Amino acid sequence: MSDLSEKFTRKCFLENTGRLCLQVGLSAILLGCSQPQPAATPSPEPSPAPTPSPAPSQDGTKAGTAEAGRNDPDFLPAYVRLQRTGELGRRAEELWAVMESCQLCPRRCGVNRIKKTSGFCRTPGATLVLSGAHAHFGEERPLVGEGGSGTIFLTHCNLRCVFCQNWTISHLGRGAEATIDAFADMMLWLQGEGCHNINVVTPTHYSAHILKALDVAAGRGLRLPVVYNTSGWERLEILAYLDGVVDIYLPDFKYWDSAMSAKYSAGAESYPEVTRAAILEMNRQVGVAKPNRKGVMERGLMIRHLVMPNDVAGSEKVMEWIAANLPKDTYVNIMAQYTPLHKAYDYPEISRRITGEEYRSVVQKARALGLTNLDIQGYWMVQ
Ligand code: SF4
């Protein structure tokens, strides 16, 4: 267990998360944004928090009940079996050791994060920094259901796109330190609030922390599926540790062209090739996403593709690859909400929103290719 557990105990969970919100200065991350809002398009941006929520119990008992979530009562998340055998804890320790010469992502910096060195992602060593958590009603409908997606925002990022909507969190690392124990309690609290899943946003550089927290939380009664909400730029060696742990993979497929990923995502030339291989592996692990009888997703692959102006993302090529390499009923969310933020105005070709025609042509192409499980809520944005 990390030494962080001594800094941030379960007892001070509430006090610290409240302080965290104040430090970060974003009402959007107030824990307990549980008032339903119309599910529009999925967005990586935290939703406004209309009302603070009730406090989690100090001992986690409310959160620890299996029926606290509203999923199918027969559903058992994959990680519970691994936790019972001790395998989850073993994997967490092995993954933690990878940070001694960090290879957690394709940057492969080789820095010793255990000794508090930072690599490209700027994560302060092995210290966990969280930005916030809430029931999110702006994610994909099958993740939102009635109770919301239990979203936890992790700080820093290994990709650092110039147009990032969450740049204060991902580039600047705005958040507060937390222990593994508090991270686990956050998951249990979201379960207690009735969320349908635990949605870890930008998880790659914290994969070891996530496994450790899941190990603790599962022991205390966490029974929600885990959504691995990633840029898609994942190493196969690391995904092997997540096999049987992650229930829902939610990868982006951002670019088709390596020149584009290098230009807009800090030199990440390998993005298209690495992400294609990662998505194939994710599909092998969890298969096609199919909702349960209540319409809530509990397992499977859900791909996000953000259409960008001037076809910077290579959208039609992305659709062609999906149609040729994955089942035709693969869930693909074609997103229309690109907004030029952060440094996007330094690049004229991405300094505007997309047009209706740009969006429609991608959807038409996907349909013509025979893709049958398209999430095209973006249509309303481009009318
Ligand atoms: S997770 Fe961070 S430190 Fe580790 S290899 Fe990636 S960018 Fe480097």
C-alpha cells in the first residue's frame, strides 16, 4: 500500500474532498452532482453541479451495499473474482513496480516515479492527484441510465492535445492529492449515490493506482462495472494487466494520420498505430458492448471518435478501419462537439467548430460501411 494512505484517511475523506473542490475552484467537480440533466452529447467536460449531495457514510456502509447501484442484480464485475483470489492485488503491485522505470504509456519515459520523479505526463511521481468526482449525466446514454455515470477525473495526461477541453486538469494538473484509500471510498460513494459504473477519466498514467483502489473497494463491496475512459493510446503490455479487471473500455480513436497526432498531441506520432492495436485488444477482452435489459451498459467496447474541422481526424479512414477490423455492431460514438479551446487558436485549421456537412458526411460513410451501432447524438449540435 502506498504511503499516501497515511496522508488521506477515510475519516477525513469528506473534509478533504470538500477542500479539494475549493482548491480547484470548479463548481463542476463538486462531489454529488446528482441532479439528472438531459443526456445530450457525451462530453469530457464535467457538468455543472446544481446541488451538493449528501455525505458518504464515514465507514462506507451505505456505499458498500451491492444493491446501492441500479444495475442488473445478476451482474458481477470482472474484477471481483480477481479480488477474491488475490490476483487483483498481485497485479496492482506488479503494475506499481512498472513506475520504477515508468513504462505505463507509449512515451516510456523510464523515470522513477516511486522516487517522485515526473515524466512527460507531469504526474508528481507516484502521487495520486484527483480533480473530482460526480454522477455525470452527459456521457453516453447507456452509461448514464437513470443514476448517472460515476465519473472520477484524474489529473495530468500523457497525450496533452493542444485543443483539450479539460486542459486545466490534464495539462496543469489542477486537483488535490489523495490516498488509495480515499480513491476507493470515492468509488464506493458513487455506488451509494446510485451511479451505474465507475468511470475513470484519463486513467493511463494512474493504472496502478486504479487497480489498487479497486482491490480495496471491491473488498468493501464495490460491485459496479469499471469504465476505462482512455485516449486509446495504450500499450498492449499494460492492457494485459487490465484483462479481467475492466468491464467497459471507452477509448477515443482520435486520429488516422500520424502526422496529425504528432502535430496536435505533443509528438505522439505512434498514436494511430498503437491505438489500432489497443482497440483490437480491448475488443478481444470485452467484446461488443450490449446493454442489459434495463438499457444500461455493463460490459463491452465503446469507441469515441471526435470529428474535427478540415478532416484533421481522418474520420472516414477511421470508420473504414473499424468496419473492416471489428464487428459491424461495434458501438461507435461519432462526436460533434469539437470546440477550439486551449491552444487550438494557434492552428488556423482547427480554430473553428465543425460544420453540419462535415459531421453528416462521416455518419453517412459509417452507415454505408455497414456499421449498425452508431451513437449520432451529435446531429442535434450541427443542425
Ligand atoms: S505514464 Fe507518464 S511518466 Fe510514465 S511513461 Fe507515460 S508519460 Fe512517462
